[in-house]
Amino acid sequence: MPLFGAIAAVELVGVALDSTATQWLAKPLLAPLLLAYLWSVRRRIDGVAVGLVFATAGNVALLVAGPAAFLVGMGCFLVTQLAFLTSFVRHRRPPAPAVLAYVALWAVANALLWGTLGPLRLPVLGYSLALSLMAAAAKGVSRRVAIGGALFLGSDLLIGLDATGVHLAGHGLLVMATYIAALLLITTGWAAALTTGDRHPSPVGPALA
């Protein structure tokens, strides 16, 4: 995955330098490169592939300033989480303790953020529930996918933390680095799980799992 690593590095430099042009160059390529990798391994469209397509759309939307673009980006990533979640659950049922732990984390995080979100309360409530359930379901796939799911949740929690007024040094870099690592681990871990003898997800339609 050397090309993905190079593009990820360019994106992180763009974030560090606050260069919009650099981010427009690199960010929209992250998920497509992982999608190409997944296709080279699996040669079929599944839920994780669909999630990567919507992650690409979400990445582009979030490069555009304004609340409307933010909501579009959140909607795209909601589809990403639901697509990942569906694939993971169909692959193997997640352990109950993981589900309970992530749902508890979701409840606590939303309770803490509730007063700061204003009109975004309900969209964030729904999106973060899907994200938390995805991270829990990732525990049923493999350790690598589970770490990716946790990092995806952590990346978005960092965004929420910033919304409460807690500004960490290098916040943007932390958000993007954890997001990139999450996508990489989820994609490569999913590909590995499907090529090492684990049970495959049941097909939905002609080629969607």
C-alpha cells in the first residue's frame, strides 16, 4: 500500500499546514485507494466497499465550508457506518460485552455533548449511535478491524471534544491520523478476514454482502 501511505502523508501535511489545496488533492483519494485494494483482494462489491464509496463522498463534502456541507458529510458517513455495521454483523455476531460497552460510551458522550450541539443534537445522536454499533460489531470480525472501529469512534469523539471547547494541541492532525488509520485497519482487516477461511457474509442481491 505504498501509494496510500504517500497520499496519507500528503493529507496530513495539508492538515498541519492548513492548506486547503493540498487537502483537496489528497483527501478524496484516501478511500478510493483502499477500495481498489479491497477489490484486488475480493473481486466483488460488499458492504465495506459501499462504505468506502460513501466515505469518499463524505470526505469531499467535509472539504466544503458551511453547515449544509457538514450535514451532507455526516449523512454520507452515516451510510458508511451502516454499511460497515451490516457487513460485520452478517460476518459474525459481536460479543455482547462489546455492544454494551460501546452503547454505554455513546450514552455518556451524548449526555456530555448535548448542551453544546444545538440544532445538530438529533443528527449527531443518530450518527454516533450507528458509529458506536459499528465499532462494537467490528469486535466480531478480527482484532485489526476492532482497532479500526475504535479509532474511527475516537476520531469523531475528538471532533466532539473540540465542540465542547476542549482544544487539544494538534487537534486536526489527531483527527485525521486516527481516521486514516481507522479506514486502513478496517479495510485490510476485513480483506484478511475474508481470505483466511473465516465465514463469509451472506450475499444480498447479485453481489452485495
